[in-house]
Amino acid sequence: MKLLELLGVFGGLALFLHGMQMMSSGLEAVAGGRMKSILERLTANRFLGVLTGALITAAVQSSSATTVMVVGFVNAGMMTLNQAVWLIMGANVGTTITGLMIALDVGALAPVVAFAGVFLMVFVNQARLRHIGQILAGLGILFIGMDTMSAAMAPLREFPAFLRLMSTLSNPLLGILFGAAFTALIQSSSASVGILQSLAASGVIQFSGAVFVLFGQNIGTCITAVLAALGTSRSAKRATCIHLLFNVIGTVIFTALVLIFPITGLIESLVPGPKAEIAVMHTLFNLATTALLLPLGNYLAKLAVLILPDQEEQRTGEEMRLVYLTPVTAGGKDGGLGVSAIVVDQLRNELRRMLEMARQNVDASFKAVLTRDTAHLERVERREAYVDFLNREISRYVSHLITIETNELGSKKVSGFFTISGNIERISDHADNLAGYTRLLTEREIAFSPAAQEEVGKMQDISLRAVSALLSGEAGHVHWLSQVAQLEQRIDDMTAEFRQAQLVRMREGVCSDEACILYSELLTDFERIGDHVLNIAQELTKAQTTL
């Protein structure tokens, strides 16, 4: 095989994968932000769930992308394991569309489709139409890449070493292992099935041996979801386990059927052409496995729980970690349908957790000042270190995500979360400052006057009301922002009022110089808490979201 021919194979594969990625990105930009609400409505019923999974996968030309999305939704708590079963089954059905389109020679129209897509992307200003153009261009490039691969593989029939390799794949075990390994390597069952069709069409591999490679490809496609599940919750790992179980069970059943019954001969006699034969077998494999396992879907979920049972928490309560925010893609493949919905929910849950820690710090810091109890101070310092950790990790994640986000609404929300994280961290900083005054009060035996202590109690009350308002279910609405702004203005007014009262006490000699200095610093931190609360509220309203 000449070098140019080999480069043709890799070039065709590159076009195929790039076209698939373009389609996925375009669909994400058009519909990704609505994926959560759509899936919540359609996954309660098993038949609708399977249909939804099939349609999504047919659209993005990748069962891996759909399954990764499902893993992310389960990990984010947006979907139960039982709901995930139906989508995973549907994804396996939907992935057959690529092979069927190749068999029907839809690629003949690829240049026209690609031109139409590029025309919309270049010459149309409306964002939605440009994204639709991206989908069409991706589809056209996908099939141009497949045609390029097919043409480049034809000379393989004259390459003895490759023919010897293909002849060994008639062994069921070797064929399955080869198909699984190759698909895992390129992380695309659609691409690997397309390559198998090209090899069969070129006469390099016989259909009787290709079926075992095909079965293995169904197992190999699970690798992307497996990688995506690393570091996720137990439930998310179980969703990946279900994907593996589905394809392994299907492979065992169909391998046995092919070895016992003349299924391959029957398909060869009824279906014209190697490409169509492989497409029909691929479709039959996934449809039959889905029909067989559909009544047993809940039992499949239970089996995944048995394989991956709940574990006792290994981490101590002191260990700092992200609970919700985990990678939603793997292998360097960022983006994909549903990613916006996944990451927005993950970020929201993580920020809500972070804000709750800051709220606890605000409460504990005022208690520490009022009771002069250093135990409160120690708890505040531990939580403050945790909040700092979360801010670093969330900021790092958001910085990376902004570079690959394609959905405009999702991008605005993600960017807003960056600002929100920083403001939550500043609230906790000011709470830590407040608590720190406890140490000075005790070490230097400084006492606030009864009037000042009463004012500190009022500060505590309104500060907690302001921070707690950010956790309201009405957050993000304009009327809610007005309420938060009123609280922030009340904090400003109280700060001015209490400073004036402090001046009166100073003139009357009620408080000491050191107490006055500390109280003045305390008022500054109190006022800053209100400022950061309003900053967060404004960002939530701009993004029209809640924490």
C-alpha cells in the first residue's frame, strides 16, 4: 500500500470525525440549553425514552455522545438510573442510522449538503441559521470523509499482510476483540462501522467474518462513556455499566446465533451489497437487543447496582473536594449535545453548596463576636479554607469551559458563574475577618458596649437574610432582584446609622479607642457583605437562573 493511499485513509477518517464533531457542536448550539426540560418530559415512559435516545443519537451520529450526556445528567442528579436505561437503549438503536445512510449511498449528495451548510455559515448573519448550516456542513463533510476512506482502502485487496490479518478475524473471539479495540481507539462506533463497510465493499473482509468485528465494535463504543464516568458519582458509573451490559449481552446472544444458525447466509441472500449487509446486521443487532432487554430495563439497572454497590464514604468530612462538578467529556473531546444543561446544573449545585458554607460562616462569625467563643472562629477558618478551594476549582473549570462552550445562553450562564464564585469567596473572606476580631477581643480583653452588641445582633440578622435570599427559588427574577437590592440598601443605611451612633458613644466616652477601631472595621466588613450579595443577585438575574 502506497503512502498516499494510507494518507487517504487517515484523511478520510479525519474528515469523518470532524464532520461528526461539527454536527454535534451545531446541535448543541441550537438545542443544548433545552435538553434538560426535554429529557425530563420524555424519559418517564420507557418507549418515549428509547425513542428520544434514538433520535438524539441519529442527529449527532454518535451513541458515545448521547451516552456521555446521559452519564453527565445522572451525575448531576438530573436523571435517575432507571430513566437513563431507556436513553442508553435508544442510543444503541440510533447509532445504526450512519451505517444505513452509507449503505443507501446518501454520500452522493454530500457535496451539495456541505455547500449548503457552508453557505449558511458564511453568508447568513442570523445565529440560529448559521448553527443549522454547521449541522449540514458537518453531515456533508462526514460523508465526503467516508467516500475518501472507501476509495483509499480499495488497494488493500492487493496487500498480503493486511489480507492475512483480515482472514484471522473470522475467528469469533479475535474478531470481537479487534472490533472492540479499534472502536475504543478512535472512540466512534459510527466511524469504525463505516470503515468496516468500506473494507467489506473493497473485498478485503468477508461478511461472515465482519459480523464478529461488528459485534465487538458495539462493545468498544462504550469506552468513551467509561472514560467520562471516571471521577463521577456511583450512579453515573452505573449508567456506564448499563451501556456495557447492553452491548455485552447483545454480543453474546448474536455470536451464539450466528454460530448456530445460518443468519449471515440468509442476510447475504436477501440484502444486496456488503455495505448494506453490515448495515442490516448492525440494525438487527441493536433492535433485537433493545426489544429483548426493554421489558427488563429496571432489572438491568438493579444488576448495575449489584455490580457497583454503594460504598461506605471513604473520605473524611474534612477532605476538600468537588461533589457535583466533574468532567462531562473524556479523551479531550469537549462539547456535545446536552453539555450546556449538564454543566450549568453541576455548576449551580456546586455554587449553592459553596454559598451555604459562606452563609454558615456569616452566621458563625457574628456569633463568635457576640459570644467571644473562639470555637466558632476555628470552624469559620476551616470553612473559609474550603470555600477558597471551591473557588479555585470552579474558576479553573469555568475558564476551560468558556473556551469550548458553543451554546450562547449556556455561555452567558457559565461566564456569570465565574463572577458569582468570586463574590461568594469574598463574602466568606469578610465573614472570616469578622470572626477574627473575636481573637483580638479575647486576647486584649476588649469589650463592646451593650448598644454596640445590640447593633451587631441586628447586623447578623439582616446579613443572614441577604445571603439566604440568594438561595431562594425565586432567584433570577426582576422582582426578586428588587428585594435583594432593598436589603443591600438597608445594610448601607444601617452602616451609616451605626457609624453615627459610634461617634456619639465616642464623644460620651462609652467605648474605648481599641473597641472603636475594631467596631469600625467590623462595620466595613458588614457593608462589603451586602455589596457582594447584590453583585451575585445581579449576575443571577442577567443569566436568569437560580442557585
